[in-house]
Amino acid sequence: MKNIMSTPKIRHIIYKLSIFNTIRMKKLNLLSNYLLFRLLAVLCIILILFIFFLKYEFSLEKNKNLELEREIINLNSEIQLLENNLSNLNNNINSLNSKISILLNNNSELEQNLTFAKKLISENELSLIKYEEKIQTSMNWFKENSILNNSNIIQKNIEQNTYDKCVIENQYTCNINLGCFVMTEKNELNYYLDNISELGQEDKLYSIQEFLEKKGGDCEDFSLFYKAQFNSMLNRCKDKSIVFTTYSKKFESWKKEDFSLDTDEKWYLPNIYIHNFENITNSYVVCGDMYDLNSNTINGHCMIALTNKSINNINDLYILKGSFLIEPQTGEYEGIINGNSDIFLIENGEDIESYYSSIWAVISNEDYYLYDYEKELKWYSYGSIKEEISIN
């Protein structure tokens, strides 16, 4: 057996087997190392991925923590604000409680004051009602004295006398002589100023009846009487075409001739300018700083303004611009307001000194308008004051 193993052939086989085993072992080792390397590589990759995953998760958690920290900070701020508000509310509640306590303590006094105020308001309302009634009475006075009263025998005779002497009427037309009115009672009426010291009050405006009983008065009284004559003649010529005729010494016209002051032609003015007016429906007494023929100077004086428009309130006063002016004591034409008469209607906000000759008072058929040139610089009237009382 030993000999067999020692033969070259056998040794060669054993050598090959040894080499084969060695190579096989190396291959096995290489394979084992390769597999181990692959395993380690996979493990490294897994580890790296796990590390990245952890970092990602850590980043997410960190962001969440940052958001939570910001939310905590915001919540702390809100809590602080709420605490401040709560503190302010508590302070306000304490203050309100103090005020409520004061109000409760003063409640009895307030009730007494309220009772007194209600009583005072009731008294004031009663006073306003009485004042409103007084204003209405004053407005009614102007209406009653805007026309001659036919129920009064004296005024009825004057109305008939004015018609007979100053109006020429036919079937369709009336010619009214404005220069004639004053001549109808020329011998009965005289111009004189009120004796204020005897009256114990300011210049008084007489009613038509008082004017006739006293046989005259000042320019306001003559103007009111002239307006009543004018309105009475308008009423007599109602529904007819009316032409008004008068004269002027200073304002030229297309016609110059003798002017008869009555229908009987007993009185006339020689070679004088004749003026005719049509479509006149309203007359107003206008007073202010204007030429007074009695004092022969610019003074407090009244004239008659004629227009085809109606004044119903303060806003309508502007229609007097362009109206014809008549001197009631002579019936003479005195020009146009805000025109060739050089007499101007004062407007709200204007100083009376702005004009040499101006109008600051107006009497209509139902109201009295007065410009306050000392304080307010605006127009007032009984009607406007009554309206203010009604609103309040």
C-alpha cells in the first residue's frame, strides 16, 4: 500500500487534488468574501438610507418643534394681550361700577330735574303756541288792511269815490289812473310824523281805519292806504284787461302831454311824461333809505312796488328787482328797483351801507318782511318765524 502511494502517478494525482482543493478553497474564500462584501455593501446602503431617513425625520421634527415654538410664542403673546384686556376690562368694570354708584346716588335728583324740565317744556310749548297765535294775528292784520273794507261805510265811500274818479271801465278793459288815488282824499288826509314820545313806543303802523280816523299819518300809513286803494281797484276790474297810467317829472317816455289826475279832468299836470303799465297784479309797500319828498333828503321812507309776480315767502323777495316804483303821496312813477331808480333791494349777507338808497322792509298782503342789518344780515318775516316755531 505504501508503495502504491508513493508511485509517481499517485503522487501526481494527489498533487492535482491538492491543487484543486486549494483552488476550490480560494474560490470558496473569494466567493465567501464577495458575498460578505455584497452583504456589507447592502448593509452600508441600508445604514446610509436609515441615516438619511433619520435626518429627514429629525428635520421634520425640528420644523415641527420650530412651528410649535412659534405657536407657543404667539399663544404667549395672545395670552399676554388677553391678560391686558382682562385687566382693562376689570378696570373699566370698576370704573363703571363707580359711575353706576354715582348715577344711582343722583337718580333721585335727576328724577326731580326731569319733572321740572317736563314742566318747563310744557310751559315753553304753551308760550310758543301763544306766540304763534300772536304772529298769526299780526299776519291777519296785514291781510285785513290790504284792501278797503266795504262793510265799513267810510271805506266803502272812499272805494267808490276812487273808482269814480280814477277808473275808466268799459266792457273789456279798465284804465286805472295811479296818479289819481291821492287826489280822491286830498283835502281829508294830511302827512305828519307819529309823536313817538306820546305813544310811548316805536313808530306805529296805523290800520286803514285808524289812518282815516286820524285823517292822515306818515309815509308808511300813506303807502298802506295806497296799496288798499290799488287792490280795491284791481278787484273792481277783475277779469278785464287793465292798463295803469301815471306820470313822471324825471323819467322820460314816448309820450309827453297834459296829465289829468281824475276822470273829470278837474286836476291836471301840464306837459309831463306819461307812463303806462300792463299786466300788473300785485302791489307791495317797500321801505328803506330813499328820497323822502317831505324832508327833501334820503331818509326812512316808503313807496309802492308794482309787479306781476307774487311774494309768498322770503325766497320770493328777489322778484321785486325790476318792479315799478310809485310814490304813494303823489302817484308819480319813480323808476325801477335795482334799475334807473338807484334804489336797491338788500340781499342776505349784504351791509346796508353798500347802497346809498336801499330797501330793507317789505309789506305784502299777508306778511311783513324785515332785513336785520345790525346783527344777522338776513331777511325775516312773520311767516318765516312762524315756520321755525312749527318745526321746533
